[in-house]
Amino acid sequence: AKKFRKYARHLGCSQSMCLLLMLEFFETNQLSPKERMGPHMQTLERLVKRRISALIAIVRDIEKHQTKPTALMLQTLFENDNSQETQSEEPQFKERKFQQHLPEEYPLFKEKKFNS
């Protein structure tokens, strides 16, 4: 009881108000005085920061070894495709007709003349 009175004076409030504040603290944080709190907030914060740093390292490694090479391959593929389209606007395959290569004067069929 002496320790509690000393603590109430330290907070600067009455003993009943101090007890009320303590009860509200336990209720709002869903804590029980019988349970152990576990590690302090600072150690938890350090642990979370380490895990986040590890996750960042994993994501950077994935970007470096998987995402960027794949993106680079796709980019070069599309660049090559675009450069081929701009170089030749004509189709690659052209239908050839036999008649285009013959001179106009050259008849396709010759009539035979019969001497009779």
C-alpha cells in the first residue's frame, strides 16, 4: 500500500484516481496483471526494423535478378520490332506475277499460220 501511495503522489493525483487510471490502462490495452508483458517496445521496434530491412533486401534481389533482365529482354524485343517496321513499310513478301516481267510486245500465245 505504501508503494501505491508513493506512486500516486509521483503522478500527482489522488489514490482513487490513480487506481482508476491503472484499471483503464489495463482494459484499453487488453492486458492482465498476471501475464508477462514480454519484450520491451524498443526491442520489438529493432526486431521489426531488421525484418523490414531483410524484406527490402529480398525485393531488391528479385528486381536485380528476375524483373530487370526480363524487362530488358522485352524492351529490346519491342525495340527491334519497331525498328523493322520503320525500316520497311513495304510488305516483306510480294506477290509476283509472270506478266509483269514480260515485255508488253511479247505475245503470250502465238498463232500458227498454216500454209494452204
